[in-house]
Amino acid sequence: MIPVLSVALMRASDAHTIESGTPSRELMRRAGEGIVEAVEEAGGWHSPVAVVCGSGNNAGDGYVIAARLARRRIPCIVYLLSDRCSEDGAYFAEQAREEGVLFVPWEEGGSLADYGTVVDCIFGTGFRGAVKGAAADAIRAINESGAFVVSADINSGLNGDTGMADCCVVSDLTAAIGGYKPGHFLGMAKDVIRQKISLDIGIAPKEKPYFLFGAADAARAFPKRKNFSNKSTYGYVALIGGSAQYTGAIRLAALANAAMRSGAGVVKVAAPASICPLIAPSILEATLFPLPDADGQTVFDEDAVRTLLRGTRTAAFGMGIGGGRGAEEMLVWLLAHYEGTLVIDADGLNALSRMGPSMLDEKTCRVILTPHNMEFARLLGRDSAADVIADPIPLAKAFAAAHGVTVLLKGSTTVVTDGDDVLLVDRGCPGMATAGSGDVLSGILAAICGAGADPLTAAAAGAWVNGRAGELAEAEYGAVSMIAGDTVSKLPAVIRSLTE
């Protein structure tokens, strides 16, 4: 797994590295030279080059870049948005001037259309708030330039912890200095960063960082299967959902098929008896378990639920189950009596919000919650998804720690945390913004948990597999036309790539 450092941890780690004997000037030199080499590896510098600099250490990185380009006889000019400069930045600015680099104040309304490469060194990861004045004008010019755009550390204007911005640079390459930050992945990041790399300049994390979860990590959730095994070896799982209002026959079928394609030994699909005939034709490999119902809504029956769950390792609850009293009663019972792993999604999360998350505190089972931003806002007692988007990792981590659960917060990059570790999963695509994608994820999670993976690993691996399968589906069907079932169809290829 690749470390990802919050802005605060990066700042503390940088200071600790300097206190331990590495001069700040040396770190700035490594950063600038690392960016020069990174661009060379990405296809080379298209001249002439414009380096647009603000006032902080990010500008200092730009001065190092300009000096190195001048030494390589690559035409370069520095545009200044400010007369202020750090001590280290001033040192490298002088070097650049000695190499013949021209420094020019930025003029409002200026254009960068004559440059082949533009280097963005306006703001670093410490930037917060709205972009105004000359900086906003320079960002406009960068984005309209048509040049190959390189951002030093992070795209100017993009929040280093949340990946959100009201105005920011759109880059072809972003070189994260000292390691990735959450803002390289979360929020809008995928829409404004076309390619990113992490530059190691000798800064070790001072404390435990977050981690980017990758293919090798997901593979550990799919151990090699043995000949001496049977269906019970790989887990019985129960999928509980559906209602007359939200029949979701196709969605429940996708849920079941996702679980089967992800390795579950036996899948039991539990739904209101009145809609089971609609589901049955689409789940030939799964077992259909009718639940007592009234007017198409599940009626809680303890004996039926006990029978359903007998022998299961995992239950996924809530997909299309509606907001009836029976669903709430079943969730209360599951939290108080079930001893496997319980995945709570969709209407299950809404029921939990209505009854209050404190009911998680006396649970008998391991719990994975799979909210999107609005569902998580409701769990937190907040009115807006914007509250979550503005602080996703700390909120998810604090909630998971307070209630002893694993939170899988869905987004353009998924945040997975058990309150101690934080894993980021950056697989997925715009085409997955379609009904049923969350149900497919719940089916995958149920299967992975049923095979024995711990909740944190299972949640991250499930998000990775689901996202990667979605990417393959989008490549075939396009972002507009793909549906959740297309993601299911790509699960075998993804899982095979991990296991073979």
C-alpha cells in the first residue's frame, strides 16, 4: 500500500525531517529537480516553458525548475504573482536569474497561449478558501493555454485534504512532493488531474499515514482455492432486501449474481414473499428465501430470520427494503443477535439514521456501513452532503471509532476506515453513477466477508473490485450507457486478474 499523508501530517513530517538534519533548502532542491525528471519521463518538456509562481515554498520549487531548465538550454520564463518569497525560494530565484531566466510580473488578463509547457507553482497543499484576484486570473490563463500543464505538489486552488475547489488548475501531470495527499484522490481530483506521480524527497511520515489500497492488496482477499473444499468452505451469505414499492428484481438479481461471481459458496436472497416470483427467474444459482410480508413490505418474523441466517457468515441488509416498521425491527434484531458480519446499505442505513447510530454500540456482529455522502450525513445528524464532502476522512474515522464499525464511504475515491486505519480506493468511473451500483458492491462485500476476510480488508477489496469492474464495463459500453449489470459481467475478469 502507498502512504497518503494529510496536509497536517505532511507539514509535521516535513518539519521533523528538517529538525533531524535535512536542510529545508535541500528538500526544495530535491522537489524541483524531481519534477524536472518526472516531466522528462512523462514525455519531455515542450518549449518554451512558463513557470507561474505564487509567494510560498511552492514558488521556490518553481524557481528550482526554472534554473534547471535554463541549464538544459530549454527556453523558460517565470511569471510572478507576488513580490514575497521564502528565504529558500529567494536563494533558488537568484540561481535562476544567474542562469538567465527572465522574471516577469503577472499582468491581469495575460495569456499563456504561446507556451508548450506551463508549470503551476501558485499554491501548495496548504491552500484553503476561495481563489481570488491575480491567482484566479492566472489559473484561468493556465487552463486556457492549451499547453501541457504540470502542477507542483497539487493543482493550485485544490484543497489538499478534500480534493474540492471553486477554482483550480486542470493539470496533465501533478507531481505530489513528499507523498500523495488525500486531495489528490478525493472530491473533484479525478476531473482535474489527468496523471499523477509521487516524488520521494526523503520525508518519512512522522505518524501513521492513510494508505492507497491497490491490486496487490485486493488480491489478498482472494486466497488460492483448494481441491479439498466445498461450497461451505467459501461461505453461506444472506442478502436481505426488496419491497413492492422498490421491487428491484433486476437490482436484487445483480446483487445475488455479484455475490456469486465474487466467490460466495451459497447465496440466499431473502425478499418479501409477494415479489419473489419476479426475482426467481433471474437468480438461478442463488437460493430464494421468501419472507413474511404485508402489502409488499417485509414483516419481521424472528423464526424466519433465524432460519434464513442459520449457517451464514455474512448478511447484507437494506437494499430496496423500504422504510417500513418490519425493516426497522429486523435491523434491531440483527444488531442484537447476529454473530457474523453484517453489511448495512441503502434503506438499512436510512433505518439506522432514523433510530440513531447509538444502537450500533451494543451489537453482537461485525458491521460494515456503506453510505454515500448524503446517507452518511444523515447518520451524523446533518442536513447536507456538503458537510461530509468538506471533511470526509476525519468524519468517517471518528464515526467508525465511536461505534466500533467499518465505514465504507462511497465517492469518486472511496474512504474505508475502522477508526484506526484509513484506506483509500481510487478505482471506479463516472459510468457507475447509475441505479444498482451500490447493490453490486454489497453483493461483492458479502462474498468476500463470507470467505473469511476481516471487515476492513473486505470493504477495501470489495470497493477495489467493484470499481475496477466498473471501469472495464465503461470501456466497453461507455459512461452514459453502462448499467450495474455490466459491472457484474466484468467481475470474473477482475477477480481472475487478482488470483492468477
